[in-house]
Amino acid sequence: MISRQNWVRGTLLTAAAAIALTVSGPVAAGGAKPTIIRGVSPSSASVSIYATGFNNPRGLKFGPDGHLYVAEGGPGGSDSTVGQCDQAAGPPAGPGPYTGSTTGGRISKVVNGTRVTVNDQFASSQTSAAFGFLVSGVADIAWIGNTMYALTAGGGCSHGVLHHPNGIYRVNGGATPTLVADLGEYQMHHPVAHPNAGDFEPDGTWYGMVAVRGALYAVEPNHGELDKITPGGAISRVVDISASQGHIVPTAIAQHGVFYVGNLNPFPITPGSSKILRITPDGSISVAATGLTTVLGVAFDNRARMYVLENTVTPGGPAPGEGDVVRIIGGHREVIASGLALPTAMTFGPDGALYVSNVGFGPPPSLPDGPGMVLRIQLND
């Protein structure tokens, strides 16, 4: 989950009904003719559908083999742990109680424009009906050398899933993932300074992860923290974001000399209320950019220009066709792609194009191929 926001089911049903209107023209995959997304300025970028068939796509990165890998929330589940442990806060502020499954959370890769399952042995969970059955599973992926690691958000007893905690897992093909670090347990014993009691997730809702100099760095939105995890499983806190920023819901992370972390901000959406934080390895925080909205992605191109993914830029709740990508160069900002449908993450490819997880939540999943997609944004300057 992105964190606790006042999503109502009616908003999501409206979103699901309208998503089909967001992309016009025939589907384009790989190097096929671009499909232009409503609202995109061809002078800034051209946008095509790179691959389809994902269930709640989230973090995505290119692997050592050159293929694009996509973390997916999966289909959710029906198992309940009510009465067995502390649950996530329920309505009106929270999404609990969750239900889940021990499998279904998924990592896929794209081969010749087609989604291929790499591993689907991760927990997948969903919020209550009042919150629209929003799904969490695998949140992000990263590599240290040739070893893939997955960050999970859909596990833990408070998400309806026993014995499958939220954490860092080592992935070896389709075999059962190996737990490296139990992040839910770490949060239990290392609480942040200012958790939001009415919106609290005991097991966390981890979102973004990067690999830097042989270690992994993960952001958790609900508690509000940035942590370091070694391949041996040692966990340490880089910074308690809540201590100085309050409950701002930090989500996306990029590393460009230092860390850059974007925040979603609590709902209802207030345009311009999100920002990009600059965080040094010793935990010092400063503000790099303000005036943004529902940030779910941060990336830098090879010219050191910052790109920010905004999930929805209009007031209220998430709405399809209202996501965009903003390029920031000093004090100048340019929307290079708009009209995106509930995008959730982005990364640069080796070809210099941006790749974006689109339709990252909202419509019901289906197996094996869901309604989510990956867009390719070819920059024109």
C-alpha cells in the first residue's frame, strides 16, 4: 500500500471505469509505433505501451540481463488474522482489517514485449472493502551484483498473512524467496518518533528501494523512515523522517550522490503539498523541491536532470488520467508527459527512456494477466 489515505470505493470504481479511456490508439509494445497518451506533448516526449498484463505494478528496474523487471502487488487474498494480532487501523481513517494470501505477490520481467512470471511466491494482501480492496505485495526490486532482492509490503500478520513478514527477500528464480531481513519486526522494536495513531500499520507499507555500494536502502511511508539493510540482514535506520517532517508519507527514493525521497502526503489530495527531500547518508535532511503533488517516483537522467512522477494532480482522491511526469532543472519545471492512469513508479532504461508502471491500482486484478501496464516515455530533448 502507498499508505493510509481516505480512498473510498466509489473513487476507485470510477477510476476503473475510466482507465480504458486514458490510452488511445492501438497497443504498441517494444519498438512498435508509439501510442500517444492523452495530454502528452509530442514536443517533450512520446509515450507508448511497452508491456501489459500486470497486477498492481509497482517498482520496476532493468536487471543485469538487460530485461525490465516489475514488482507487482498481485491479486490480494481472503485469509484473515483478526483476533490473532494487532490489526491496521480501520475506518474512517485506516484501511483495516486486511485480508491476504501467502502467494500471488509477483515479480515479472518483459521479454520481447511480453510479461513473463519470474516468481509469484510472495504474500499479497488487500485493504477492507471500505478502502476499495487496494492491493499490496512486492513493492520494489534491486540488485547487488547479479543477486536480486525484493522489498515486500503485503506481508505480516496485520495484513492477514502469517509467517510471511514484510522484509527484504533474496530471489533465486522461481524458488521460494529467502527472507534476508524482517522489516516488520524491526519496526516493532524501533518505533519512529511520530507515528500516526489513527492511520497506523503495524507491519508497515514499504514502498521504494535502491541498492548503493553493496547495501539496500528502503523507504517506509506509514511510519516514515529510511533504513539501510545489508545482504547479511543487518538493519539500521538512516533517518526517522517523521521526527522532523511529521506524517508526510515518504514513498519514492533515488540515489544521485545523496538520496532523494518524494512524499505522497496524506489524503485528501492538496495540489502542491508534496516535496522532494535531500537526505545524506548520515541522515541530514533538506528540501530539494516543493510544490509537487502525490509523488510516487523520482529519477535522474544522464544529464543530472530530475524527473518526478505525480500519481494524481487534482484535488480530492486518486483519479485516472491525472498523473504526470515533471522534469525539474534548477527553478524550471516542465510537464513532459501527462494523462497517465494512476502511475505508481518509474525508472530510466539503458536506452535513455523512462519506464512507468501505469494502472498501478484501482481496477480488479485478474490472473494471470491483469490490467496494469508499463509505459515507455521517449524523451525528445
